[in-house]
Amino acid sequence: MSNPFIFDADIADLIIRTRSLSDDLARILADGGPSDADLVDAPFLDRFVVVPRMRPALAGIATGHPILGDRRIVSSELFAIDCDAGWARTFSRFYRIGRPAGAARGRDQ
């Protein structure tokens, strides 16, 4: 059977990731935000900005990113953010967020 999908991706991984995103967004809607357990291992993103793409994303200085390490990054698509509570959910994961770009100090500083 030929591949019926219009993009080259690991479909099984995409299903897992979209289910995880869907479950997280449902919990955010029901509970008002992520749990402490959701954020305990989340990478920290400081001096962040929301950047325009096909769908908005975050850019900033990451610490503890499981794939990209500690460096300046652009995230996957942004789905939810609460700057006052210090978190964001992108397609791939939760982030703990610090100060926006240009701010004097951040939450974890």
C-alpha cells in the first residue's frame, strides 16, 4: 500500500503528539492551566517573544530543552500562554516562561 499522506512524517509519532496536545489543552480549559507535574521538567524560556509564522511560535533563550539544549530557540507552534502564571504550551511541550524580551527581570531570576 502506498503512503496516502501528503507529507513525509512519522504518522505514529504525530498521532501521539497531537493526542498529548489535545489532552493538555482540555486540562488547561478545565483546570485553568497546567499542573505542577506538567511544568516540573518543562524547559525554561527567558527573554521570549511571540514570533509570527503560519501559526505563532515562541523565540527566546532556552534552558533545559530536552532536544535543543541550552541556547536560543524558536519553538513549535504556540497553542496557549499565560505570562502571569509563567507557562506556555506549544505543539511539542510545555515551557516555563520567564521575562519577555526587553524586561528587566524574570520569575526564576
